[in-house]
Amino acid sequence: MAVRLHFLVLPLLICSTVAQQPPPSTGEKDDVRSLLEFKKGIRDDPSGLVLRSWNESSALEPDGCPSSWHGVMCEGNGVVVGVALDGLGLSGDLKFSTLVGMQSLRNLSLSGNNLTGRLVQRVGSMASLQHLDLSGNRFYGSVPESITDLRGLVYLNISRNGFTGGFPSGMMNLQQLRVLDVSQNGLRGDAGEIFSELRNVEHLDLSNNAFYGMLTMDTANLSSLASTAKTINVSYNKISGGLFTNATLPLFKNLEILDVNYNQLSGELPSFDALPNLRVLRAGNNQLFGPLQEGLFGSAIALLELDLSGNGFTGKLLQRYSVSLLSQNRLEPSLPIDSSFFY
Ligand SMILES: *[C@@H]1O[C@H](CO)[C@@H](O)[C@H](O)[C@H]1NC(C)=O
Ligand SMILES: *[C@@H]1O[C@H](CO)[C@@H](O)[C@H](O)[C@H]1NC(C)=O
Ligand SMILES: *[C@@H]1O[C@H](CO)[C@@H](O)[C@H](O)[C@H]1NC(C)=O
Ligand SMILES: *[C@@H]1O[C@H](CO)[C@@H](O)[C@H](O)[C@H]1NC(C)=O
Ligand SMILES: *[C@@H]1O[C@H](CO)[C@@H](O)[C@H](O)[C@H]1NC(C)=O
């Protein structure tokens, strides 16, 4: 009899222990643990702001937040929504995998440090991310395709790092994306395809990489980007072919700055007549040619800066614009030129 009772009691004990466990937590403790793991990778913190304030004993306020931790933004219920550690001179190895569990993180801003590491595939599971700024560090490796799973992303800046490899396809998934800055890396990819995939982007910077391909795609491919883009910088790449076409250029109604300096563009310039907001055009050091006409930019356009230097343009000098920026072409200086145009 005694033996039988024993067997009855044990299952009851197990049942009651299980019932008293809290539901699995995805917030506070896990986020704090993730940050402490992240902290282990920081080798040097010149200001001491992070290493000093991010410690376990000061971790949790009554609301579950590590409120005294420098750069950590936390919502009342202990859920970390932002980590902003810009320009602190931090160096070390960022194990990105330590952060991927932070399911409520909206803002991760680490610009202007000396951090190294790879962007892991699982970055795509950080479903809440809206603002990701890794610019100005020493991150390297490829940009995983899973980055296009971050549907809420509004701002993506990975400029000034050592990222290499092909640019991920699937950017059309990122419909909220307004800013895409991948400049000054070693990225490759067909610029025409990237332009075709982008939706709603206002600020696009692909400069100083190894992008190639052409910008002469159909209006259907360009109409989405063209309707929102204000700034486009693809300078210092290997883009060839014409500078858009007479059919697609007028779609860029909001374009203010276009920089295609230092590529391999060829052909004649399309008419910029229909771009009322264009303030800066840099198309220097390509293989563009043809006559430059006074009417090229229409009379309504308040162009502040024009760089067409280092091309093969012919014809008469455009009186309205700086001569130095038109240098190294084959222009005839036959119009009377005001000395103020020589800078
Ligand atoms: C942890 O942080 C608290 C509050 O900022 C500080 O008083 C304490 O000295 C820190 N402990 C360590 C080990 O750094
Ligand atoms: C993210 O953090 C950076 C740096 O503190 C800040 O400039 C930016 O406004 C923040 N963005 C969002 C969406 O919270
Ligand atoms: C960046 O880190 C490397 C080694 O990790 C170090 O040699 C270099 O001095 C650091 N640079 C700065 C500006 O802290
Ligand atoms: C991206 O980051 C770099 C370096 O931190 C900064 O200079 C640049 O303005 C940023 N780009 C955008 C579009 O905000
Ligand atoms: C233009 O769009 C068509 C149809 O969506 C697509 O097949 C083609 O690859 C696109 N062209 C470029 C240069 O991306």
C-alpha cells in the first residue's frame, strides 16, 4: 500500500510545479540578458559610459527596465525598444547573434564607433526594427538577403564599413523604407535592378561601391522610385549606358540632388527640363557627349550646382553655369563669359 501511495503523490507534485510557472517571457529579462551578452564583445569604451552603466546590479527598476543603462530605451513593461550608442568610440566584436532575440527592438543605432563583426542571417528575425544604423564602423562580410524580411524598416544606413558581396535582392518587400545608405563599402550588384525594386525611397546612396548595370530601364521599372526620390547618389561606381532616358527622367518630379559622378555613363544628356526641384546635378567624369544647349535645364530650374566636367561635351559654353565645373570638355569659349563664372 505504501508503495502505491508513493506513485500517486509524485505525479501530483510535478503537475502543481508546472502549473505555477509563469508563461514564457519574451521581454525584460531576455532583453537585458541579450544586452549583457552584447556588452561582453565591447573591448574598449573610451568614455566608460557603456561598460560602467550596463551592469547587472543596476539592471532592473521596478518597471523591469534597465533605466540607468546608457543609450537603452525601454518601455514601461521592461521591453527594450531602442539601443543608441552612436559616436562613443566603442571597439570590439559585435556578436550580432546576441541581439537577434530582441523582438521589440525598433531602433538600433551604433554609428561612428569602431565595431567589427558580421551581419548574421538571423538579423531578419528582428521583426520590430524600424531604424538600423551601423554606419561608420568596421563591419564586414555580406549583407544577408534576410534583411529584406525587416518589413518595418524605415531607415537603413550601413555606409562606411567593409561590407562586400552581392547586394541582396528582394528590396521591394521594404515598402516603408525611406532612407537607404550603403555608400563606401565593397558591394556589387546591378544598379538597374536595385532601382527597379525600390519602393517609396526618398534618399538613396549607393556611392563608392562596385555597382554596375544601366539606368536605361522602362518607365514601368522606375515609376515607383521616381515618384518619391529626392536624393540619388550613385557616384564612384561602374554604371554604364545612358543617364536615364527622355521617357523616364521626367518621372523624377521630386528629385533635388542627382549625383552620378565617376561612372562609365555614355551618350547624350536627356533633357532636365521637367525636373522643377533639381538643385544639384553632378555627372562629371563619365563618357557623356553631345552639344550642351542653353535650354537643357529649362528656365524654371534653379540649379545651384552643375558638374559636367571630364566628359566629351561640345558646343558653346553654358553662360549660366560655372566654367570650372564644365572644364575638360571640348567646349568652345565663344560666348562672352562674365569673370564671376571663373571660380
Ligand atoms: C553598477 O551600477 C551602479 C549604478 O550605476 C554603480 O553604483 C555600481 O558601482 C556599478 N557596479 C559595477 C560593478 O560596476
Ligand atoms: C534612433 O536613434 C537615433 C540615435 O539616437 C536617433 O537619431 C533616431 O531618431 C532614433 N530613431 C527612432 C525611430 O527612434
Ligand atoms: C579600432 O580597433 C582596432 C583594433 O580592434 C584598433 O587597432 C584601432 O586603434 C581602433 N581605432 C580607433 C579609432 O579606436
Ligand atoms: C549615414 O551615416 C553616415 C555616417 O554616420 C552619415 O554621414 C550619413 O549622413 C548617413 N546617411 C543618411 C542618409 O542619413
Ligand atoms: C523591369 O521589370 C521587368 C518586369 O517586372 C523585369 O522583368 C525586369 O527585370 C526589370 N528590369 C530591370 C533592369 O530590373
